[in-house]
Amino acid sequence: MTASMLLRFCWLFAFTHLTLGQSCWRDTLCTGPEQAAFPGAWDSNIFAPASRIVSPAQILSLSSGESISNYTGPASLSGNGSALVFDFGKEVGGIATLDYSTTASGAVGLAFTEGKNWIGEWSDSSNGEFKGPDGAIYSNFSGAGDVTYTMPDLRLRGGFRYLTLFLITDQNATVSFSNISLEIAFQPTWSNLQAYQGYFHSSDEMLNKIWYSGAYTVQTNAVPVNTGRQVPFLTVGWANNGTLGNGSTIIVDGAKRDRAVWPGDMGVAVPSTFVSIGDLESVKNALQVMYNYQNGDGSFPEAGPPLLQQGSDTYHMWTMIGTYNYVFYTNDTAFLQQNWAGYTRAMNYIYAKVLSPGLLNVTGTRDWARWQQGWNNSEANMILYRTLTTGSSLATWVGDTTNLSSTYASRAAALQTAITTYCWDPTTSTFKDNATDTTLHPQDANSMSILFSVLDANSTAAQSVSSALTQNWGPIGAVSPELPNNISPFISSFEIQAHLASGNPQRALDLIRRSWGWYLNNPNGSQSTVIEGYLFNGSFGYRNSRGYDYDSSYVSHSHGWSSGPTSALTEWVLGLRITDRAGSQWTMAPQFGDLSFAEGGFTTVLGKFSGAWQVQRNATYVNYSANVTTPGGTTGEIVLPSLGDGTQVSVDGERIGGQERRRGMLSSLVQVGTNLKFTVEGGAHSVEVRAS
């Protein structure tokens, strides 16, 4: 046995041993994977804990926030008002248990916060009413003795990093803690929280950690279906006992709040889920509940139960796009067939709002937080275009015989013409916010115009839009003109993909580093997940004047809609993505940027998909190699950057270059623009590309 084989054997033994004895949440049936699909050294970047029962990592001073010591078990409070902060080192969520002894009567208070800014005797805000604080919960004791306190299920805290314990006593009591632990509630159907079904690894450690922070975020957003935020909202305190849907697990917007299904958020969170943890059961249950609560006129609620907020045309369409994404990733045509009547009613509802001059007239004006929405808003029209093109595919997949696929496709083409005719601003070569003389050129619509193919990604117009988007950049991210002074990682998730789709990888990597890298390294953040949003000045006061009542502690620090780099790095930088249901067809199209290597993979019902590339650069040449492994029976297209005239290409050890290529020795190898493109069957393939 070689040294490398021995090392791998030892690693696998340790990994297997680690998974033994783990459990799912409470009495939930375990349906998740038991082991990681691609175990390797990159697993050191996984933020998910190895066990469902976790303990703090450090003890901090409440007054200074500085570390006092590592948490090793015992800790004590003495006297009224004494307090310690227990830092779990990452975002966690669930039910806390305390074991302690006391010398007199009093109460131990528990307060939870995601950000270090808010540590103290009050929890950060989550209840949604903005009339009173979340405050704390208390373990009361009447005298000396031993106490075991487990917080009530009603008070489950969905997302936090810091737990402040403080003592209230009028008898100078001392409390000695022998155990402080937390039962993790998220990803309830998994016995092994580290059993990721995808991975990513590259030459940039920051990007690697950002990928895994997005993966961990969507994992914390997969929650038990009976732990939604209570509606009507509480005015003081918090309660997470709302029913979210059927099944055992469901994907929500954020770990702490709102703990509800928001289909718009899923537009980013679901692709990230697919390439990382692979939990599409939570996605299916979230979509099904939207169909279950579809309104009589065909519209969908903006959010799922118990919130059931109404009045959003864009989120209505995101449910429809989400239907496509789920079926695209799973090939679950039974789900599609079950909900097809509801889908077509939803399409009829939204398309009835298309009026002269051929643009959507938005009347359901609730949206992601942008200040202006309504009439022929360009972002909403971009989303409708995506709804129609994906609807055309769904009609084919469901076996529709009424020509809906062609109908939806022709409507999409007409809408595309109307958008580019009436919403394009030739003076800036970008899209306006609507079909008026407005000077607002939004981040969302312009990013979506490329990503959703309203513009040809290779066109001059797309290149102009990609370049113009960088004018909104500041030191820590892209400010959204449609929500001034705010940085939205949700909308920036579309922007980075737009840069990649238009062949501008360095712009995408630069934005990921300056925005997501800033938050990941922020000492006041979770340093493990992705934040809902923040202000351009570096404070966490996202949306302070747009619905959040200037309560910066209300902002979610684990919000799946901000996880865009996770899918973007896999699908566009590594370049491995599926192009037909469940990966029956796929593409490997690397974009190197300033990286020297990248590798990664994901799984579908057809099996494992993985790829890698490596670049060698010096002052005179650039050479690279790539490999891809996909399930048998699939078909793939490999798209590789050309190195210019005379490029030498070897495929699976056979050299195909120069005159040989032009004579057709590999008939599927063609040059398209600056790229080399060829088709292969599923299996393992390697490519070497060298400058002559």
C-alpha cells in the first residue's frame, strides 16, 4: 500500500467512525445522505458541525468582547448582573441545554445574537413586529441545588453565534455551569451534517471558504416544518412554532428570520443548494406549499405559511422559475405533472398583465426591497422573460399537447423585443428601470438581462452592461442604485453570474472577494455564513429606512439569497454545469480568471459529476489541462479557451492540433469565437491544451 493510499484509508476510517452514532432532529425520519459524495482535504472548509450536539468554542467578556478562555466545560457566574458570553465560533441554531448548580435563588438569563455587535442581556431582533425586543428567556431556580434547564421548543433560536448567560439574584447567588450544549435543529433529516453531495476547491483559500459559507448558509435554512416564525407576530420575545408546510424539512429564507418560504430568495439559494449540500427534498416541500396555497385567481402568495404575504408579481414568477429549477435538477416529472394545472393558471395570471407596448404591467408591487416597483419595471420584465423561456421547457417536459411550449417561446421572443426596444438606454448602453425617461439604471435588471439571455452574452450590449455594473462598486461591494446606500448580496449574486456568463471572470472574482470576502472576515459577523445585506459604510444597517425600522440587529446573518458565489464558482468558474434534466446533458466550460487551479463536483439522480482544471503560466505562454468525469449515458460539451493559432490539443491522450484538427481528425472539435468546443459521451475525459 502506497503512502497516499494509506493516508486516504486512514482518512476514510476516521470519517466513517465520525458518522457513527449521529442522529437526525428529534423523531424525524432520516432520509439524507450518510456520507459525503466527494470526501477529501477540502472538507476542512465545511462549517457544519460533526455532531448534532455542539458546545461553545470560547468564553468572552461581555464588557469588552475579548476572549477570556477556550470553553472546556466549567464556568461560573457570581452575584447579580454577572454575565459571560459563550461563542460557538460559527452560526448555529436549535435548543440550548444548561446543567448547573446554585447556592441560592435567582434566575439565569439566556440571550442570543448572530452578530458580535449585539452581545448582551437582550437577544438581537427577529420577531418582526418592531414594537418590542426579543429580550431573553430565563431559567428560574428557588434555592441551592442542581438544575438542568432545556429551553422550550417554542423558543427555538434558529440562528445565532453568541449566547450570553447572565445572573439575576438578590441573594448573592453563585451559579456553576457543568455543561452548556445546543441541539442543532437545522437539516433535520440528516444524521451526518457534513455529508455534502458537492464540493469545490481552488487555488484561492478565500474563495473556497466563501463557497462553503454559502453551502452552510443554505444548510442552516433547511429547517423542521413546525419551526416557522409565529404569525401574528409577537410584540415582545420570539416564538418559532409556525407550520411551514408538509414533510419533515423545508427551505426558508433565513436561519434566524423570517423562517418562511420566500420563492424569490430560492432563485439564488436553490442553485447553491444543488451544487453543495444537494438537499432538494427541502426545495420540493417549499414549492409544494406554494402550490397548496395558490390563490383562486392563479396568483401565488409572496411568501409561504404562516406568513402568506400577498401582492408580489415578481415573487409569483419566482415560484414558477423555482418549479423549473427543481425539475431541471431532479427530473421529478411526477411533481411537475401534479402541479401543472396550477402552473398554467399562474402563467395565465401573470401574462394577462402584459399590455401595450408588449411589456408586463406590474400591479403586485412587493419585491426584494428595491424602492420602486410597478408599471413596466425592467427587472420584473426580465423575470417574466425567464419565466416564459423556462415555461416553454416545462411544457415539453410535462408532455403538453396543446402547443404551450411554442406559445411560451413566442411570447418570450416578443417580450425580448419589447424590453430591448423600450427599456434600453442608448446613452448609457444599459437598461433603464422602466420605459420612461428615468435616469435610474438598476443593478438587478441589468444583471438579469445577461444571465437570463435577454441580451446575447457575447454581444457588444452585454459587454457594455457588464462594464457599466462595475461603476456601482465600492471598497466592500456593489451598491444597488435601486436601493441607495445598500449592498445586496442577493442582487450581487445575479451580477457575478452576469459577469461570468458574458466571459468576464475577473470581474466576478473581484466582486466576490470584495463583498463576500469582506463579510466572511468581519470580526462582528458569523464568519461562517452569508449576510442578508449591509450598508456601503460597512455597518449592518441594511434596509434601515426600508422596512427594518432602523433596527440593525434585525438583519439576518444567514440568508440563502446571498449564497450566489457557491453556485457561480462551481457552474461558471470551474465551469461544470448541467444543461438538461438531472445532467443527461452537461457542459464543462472553465473560466480561469487569476486562479491557477479549480476542482469540484456535485451529484444528481444519475450519479456523480466532477471536473478539474489547472493552468500553467509564465511570461511567454499559458498551458492548461482539464478533466471531467460524468455518469455513463450522458452527453457533454467541453468548451475550452483557445490559445490562438497553432494551439495543440490532446483529448484522452490523442493529440488533435493544428492541421490535424482542421482536417477533421476529431470531427466534433470546432472553434467558436475564442473557444474550442467538442462533444463527448459520459465517462472520464482529460484534455491538454498547449500553445505551439
